[in-house]
Amino acid sequence: MVDYCDQCDDDRRIYYTTPLGKEAYESCNCSKGVVKYTPKECSLYSFKLDNDSKNVLAWYKLHEDYNEEWFEESFLNKEMHDDSMKFEDINRYRQLFKTKKDCQKYCDWLNEK
């Protein structure tokens, strides 16, 4: 169910009459999208030692429930969060968290911004 404000119609429009008597409308402020961050589960599914750089290469699969089917997307070399990291310094596209609770704290911080 979609919530609408008390100023607009089902299409999130506010109708009015112009000074020339023409009917017109504007999009309501409630029609603007809001980004909301939520934790997503991913699992380490493969890793190997890179002989050239001597780094461990790790691949993760992101799991999302989409129309009751699971799909996977692979990511390479994500960074693991630790308590000494400041939220301001985190690259949200490369960050992993040990627990859902830690990730939720970061998402809450992003949502407040």
C-alpha cells in the first residue's frame, strides 16, 4: 500500500487554475524518491592467492530475495569493516560487515544523512 499526503491525488499531483483560467498541475513534493539503505546478505564463495601481488583474491555472492527467487552477483576484494573505521571514511560500494547489526548501524547513519 502506498501512502499519499493530504495535498495530492493518486498520481501525486496538485491541480490548480492559472491566472489565465487554465487548469494545470504540479508534481507534489511527496513524489520525490527517497533512498533508503538496508543490509544485504552476501557470502564468500571463492578465494585464491594471487601469485603476482601475494594478495588473497576473494569473491562474494550477494543474495537478494527478488520475486521469491535468489540471484547471485559476484564481487571481488571487498573490505571488511572493523570498529576503528569511521563511517565517513567507508566506501559503501566495497564494504563488508561481520554482522547484520554492524551493517544496520551504518545503514541507519546513511539514512540520517
